Amino acid sequence: MNKHYRYRRRRGRGVYISPLPLLAVGALAVVLGVFLVSRALGGAEPESPDGAQPPEPPVSQDGGGADRPRQLTTASGIACTLTELGEEAVYTGDLILVNNWTPFHFPADQASQLMCVLENKSGSYYVRDATVYLLPQALDALNRMLDDFQSQGGSKSVNVVAGHRTAEFQQHLFDQSVERNGQEHAEKYVAKPGGSEHHTGLVVDFSLFYSDGSSAEYNGSGEYAWINANCRNYGYVVRYETGKEALTGIWDEPWHFRYIGVPHAAQAAEQGLCLEEYIDYLKQFPFEGEHLTIQCAEGTYEAWYTRGTEVYLPDSGEYAVSGNNVDGVIVTCKIG
Ligand SMILES: [Zn+2]
């Protein structure tokens, strides 16, 4: 086994090794041996999300000591190297799931990445004021989506009324809703601080603002149905839809759009899955198993999920890494 080799490599040469760690390693080897024997005898298999065949060879995905080759090539020919990304990788990226049960991990450097929508928007829509901020990828996609909406005949009436929110502001919104409509209403419609996707900087809320100065709620119907139907081509999903309330915890909100990137927005919409379901769905595609292939407006992508943060990353080419904010990381690689 490579166990001994790894041990020596970590300790280096010529260093006195106390017998206690050696005993621990010995005990570990016995436990591992029992585990392997129990597997060979048909013992309980590690859980597999979809009942598919377990990965082969058996691989620990928690970085807990199983030896995984440093270099591997995917079935489609992508050469990859095993890379430790660090714990924060689980909590950052375009695919992170945020809801009242899966709170956002506020990164220290987020403010420096956010961009003012008013200062960087195209001319095809309005924004409430200079306090609306987004991450660059969400803002760029928003500009392109609403430019194309206008090009295909849509009116300039979409008003972006919300983007990034701080925890303090979300608390204020929640308290305000309780005050105005009661606790039950607030819990149905307003996320608690930490539980709002708006913290991510990847979310916009639309309202409507007409040239005569009047305004209305955005409901995604009429000419705006184009936006709700096509947002996937720009990386956005309609996050809260009827029928998914028990999963998302939020009632139907046709004005709330979440950026998750084009390939995954296309796949989630195609499968009819809300983000809670989609994050589970992606677990069917571990690196060691069959990968997900996505055909979308931007080309063809291959994606895989890894539990933990020790992840196979492509050695070259265009790829994105995102945590799921739950337990692992998704790698999405452009292949055509
Ligand atoms: Zn919203």
C-alpha cells in the first residue's frame, strides 16, 4: 500500500519518528483492511445517489486518506490533476445553493468584487438607484439578456429593483415585512439574513417602469414571457416557481432571477429542476463515474461533482469551478 510511502513523504527524511503515530497508522491500516475485506465479502456499499454502480476503484471522496492518482484522464480525454482547493471552495462560485437551511458564507473580499449596476448597465433597462450591485458575470449576462429582449421587440420597461444585499439589509427587510404583514407572511416571502440568495451578488429582482412614470409588478407574462423563457441562454434561472415551494421555501416569484452560468441554467431548465433539486442531481455525476454532458447556447460542456475539496481539475482548456455550498464542488469544462 502507498500508505507507508505517503507517511514517509510527509515526514521527510532523517527525522525521528515517535512510535505513537506509527501505532496510529498501524491501527488505521487494520481498520482499512477490515473495511476492504467487508467490501470484498459483499458488505454495505457506500451510498450512491441514484442507485448507479459505485465508483471503481473505490475512492474516498472526503480526502480522508485513500490514495487517488495525481493525474487522471477522463473518458472524453481531458487530462486532469488532483488539486486541493481549500475549504472555501465549497462556499463560493456561481452554483452555490443558498436558502433558509443553507446559509450563505459571507466572504471577506466580496465587496471589492461587486459592481454598481447604474454605472455599468446597458441602455435597454432601468435600475432603481445607485445602491444596486452585482458580481460582474451576473451584470454582464443581465446586460446581454435585456439588450436582446429589446432587439427582438421588447420595450424598455424592466426596472432592476434589487441585486446584492448585505445581512443587515436582509434583516431590515424581514423585520419590515413582519411589521407590515405579520410573521407568517414574512416567513413565506422573505428570506432570513444569511438565507437570501441576494447575498451572493448573483441575483436580480425585476419590476416594471413605464415611460408615463407608472410602475407595476413584474410577473413574466405578456412580452416579458420572452425573458422568463430565454433567461437560461444567459445563465439565469427563474429561481422560485409554483410547485417547488416545499423545496425552495419561497413562494412563486417570477421576478427573481438567479445567475448560475449558461450550461447549468440550460440543464436545470431542461430538467425542470429548482436549484435545490439540481444540486442533488449533479451528485449523480462524480468524477469517478459517468460525467454530465450539456449542450447549450454556448456549446458543449462536461461537468462532474466531487464531494470535499480535493478535486480533479483539467490541465488546460476553459473550465469553471464552483462549490455547491453544501458538501462539494462542481467542475464544468467546455469541450465543444
Ligand atoms: Zn429576489
